[in-house]
Amino acid sequence: MKAQTLYDKIIELHTIENLTADGRERLVYIDRTVVNEYTSPQAFSLLRENKLQVWRPCATLGTVDHVNSSAPDRTEFPSEKNSCTQVKYLLKNGADFNFEVLNNGNPKQGIEHVVMVERGKVLPGMLIGAGDSHTAMYGALGAVAYGIGTSDIYHYLATSTLRYKKLKNMRVCVTGQRGAGVSAKDIILFIVKKLGAGGCTGHCVEFCGPVISELTAEERLTLCNMAVECAARSSVIAPDKKVFEYLKGKECSPTGELWDEAVSFWRTLKSDSDAAFDKEETIDITGLEPSVTWGTSPDQNCFISETIPNPEEIEDPKVRADFKRALSYMGLKAGQKVKGLPITHAFIGSCTNSRIEDLRAAAAVLKGKKRAPGVWAMVVPGSTQVRAQAEREGIDKIFKAAGWEWRNSGCSLCLAMNGDILDAQDRCISATNRNFEGRQGVQTRTHLASPQMVALASVKGFIADIREE
């Protein structure tokens, strides 16, 4: 039998029929999906127009996260008219089509990707499609997952299947020694910079190597979450003991004999030693430092000790033009250091860095300190359950004592479509995944960094080096 990659194995397990002779296009079975109030309305409208039902309601979870308020005193529905309509429509869809929807006030509500993982709805070997590009995050647990559009959401809901174009295989082996202050966020920012914003186009990326093995399950989630920022449609890491322990006891994880059977199968989910990859990269993180983005794309980042690169030294005319535009938008100059750059805002949240380990790391930096005058700081736990756990540990008290706002769960300032929005020229250091123009508000300036670096900047009033604390 031909040697297979982990990605190949999972796709083969879910293939119903090859639609082309070469097997590139297939009809595949999708195990589960999650829908939100923002990207799903048209799909449900199509179901109604065609008088169809959701084929497997138990395999669909709905959660309100994109347009809902994160305010401490938030109500069930947003005050903005269109947002309110979207939330009410998702609730109606859940009632009419018999699937669970988590709205504000539900103790299980949260950001869709955080909730899917903490409920145990993502398990190794699964194939998952959902209406958000960061669905690829689930690969950290040994699943293959990818973002889909509205028409595919509709087709999945009606049939539990999708027409699928098989991706190429890419392996990224991460080696070297992880230095002080270096987080999973720094590692993925470095990988994205090395590979480029389009470096993984058309591929499923398998991360492997000693550095990956050392990461916790939640650190791997951060890594796979941002693999899409170098254009990977999917990313995957072979599941191991850390993942099994992370999943054990979760609400939807197998139990008893079924758990033992599942783990026995999950142990087989790894690439064959002689499997061929279409593309391979080895990235050594020895010497990697805490990093911060300086531009308007996640790949435009640098070490905290470095200066912003000079566009005139870049040969590719398109990249050179992109760098110049980014510098102009961000109000920065080539040769300038991001270290010491004053900030107006600090934000911790999003499906990238809002889990309990992220909050613990930030709280350790903030303990006994106060945010700097003139800096507004806000933390949005990834789910109501994460928020509750943090409160049991006293983490909320540390944030509040430091002058941070302790908020309710949602996408919040990651995409600024829910009342959490910044003003023009505001400069925010943010533990999110995208720093595009206008991402956090019109003409706002976003610097991506780890939760620890965000916490430190809020205290200093400027971007600083976590290693110097």
C-alpha cells in the first residue's frame, strides 16, 4: 500500500466517491460544523427555499460570537438593528432545524472555535468544515478542518457532504531551542514571516519536529489558528499523549471502553515514515525573540530587538510596494524600532489567544502592576467557561486590579463589528490574528503580539521586551 501523509489518511477515511479520475476532486463526508450568526443566514434561507432539513442536527452547533457585545452588562440581543436581526435569525434556525444555539446568557456561549474545542466536539481524525477561515485551528488536535463559504454551508447542512478539492501536502519541521519569553504566538509569527503570506497556498501544512512536540495542546491551537495567515487551507499536527489528555473528560469526548477504542485509533493518525510531501520546509527557531508586527499583514513582523526593514532593499516590486503602503498606514519609518513605540490600547482575546493558558500567562505579567496612564486595556475570555475558570483562579481580580476591563465572551475587537471598535490613529497591541487595514476600526493601527507582550505594553505604555521583566 502506498505510504500516506496524515492528511491523506483522514481525507481517504472521509471519501465517499472520487469525482475525477485522478482523485483530486471528491465527495467527502463532513463530521461536524459550527455556525455563527454572521456567516450562516443565507445558508438557512436556502434550506427554506428548497424545503430541506438539516441532515444531522446533532452534528451542527450554533454560537453567537461575531456581532454580540462583550460588555459586562450586555443583554441577550445587540442594540444595533442588523446585528439583532442576525442573532434572532440564528436562534430561530436552531429552533426550526433542531440544533443547539448558544446565545449571550448561556453558560456555554463563546467564540465558535474555542467552544468547539472545549466541548470536545473536535476529535482526532475528524473532517470539519465551517464558515470561518480560522477553522483550520482544529488541526492542532489531529483533525483536518477548513473554512467554507455560504453555498458550502448550505450543502453541508442538507447532506453532511461536500465537494472537495484535495490539497497538496506540505511539511514544516520546527527545530531548535525555544528561548526565554518566546511563546507559540512568536513561533507562528516567525513561521508566517519565513514562508510568506502566500507561502502555503493550495496546501495542507503538517507541523512536526521537536519544538512542536514540546508545545501544549493550547499552544498548538494558537499555531494552527494562524497557519491560514500564510495561505494554508488546512494545517494538522499528529495527535499525541498531550492531546489525548487534553480531550479526556470533555463533554463530547468518548468515555469508558469507547475512550480506549478511540485512543487506540488516534495513535494510528500520523504520517507514514516514507510518505512523500509536495513541499518541505525546516525552520530553526534558535535565536527567535518575542515578536511584534509592524505592518498590515501578519508576515510583516520583526523581533523586538530589530528595526523595521527598509522597503528599498527588497527586490520584489510588489512586496516593496506592500511594505511602503504598510509603513505609511502605520505611521512608521524604515529603520525605526517597534520597541518603545507608544500605544493607546491593549487587547487580549480572539480564537487565537483567549484560552485559559493565555489568560494565566498575561495575568502573571500583570500581577501587582497597573496599566499606564492613557492606555485603555480590555480582555475578552474566549468562552463563558474560560471566563468562569479564570474567575475561580482569581485571574479576573489581577486584570481588574491592573486597570483592565474584564469582559464577556465574543470575537470583540478582533474584527470590530460588535461595538468594540477603535478610533482613527489609535495604536493597539493585540493578541489577535490579523492586523489588516481597518481591522479594529477605520484607520486604526494594530500590532500583533503574544498575550504576555500585550500585558507588558499595557503597563509600560509602549511596546516592550518581555525578557527584560
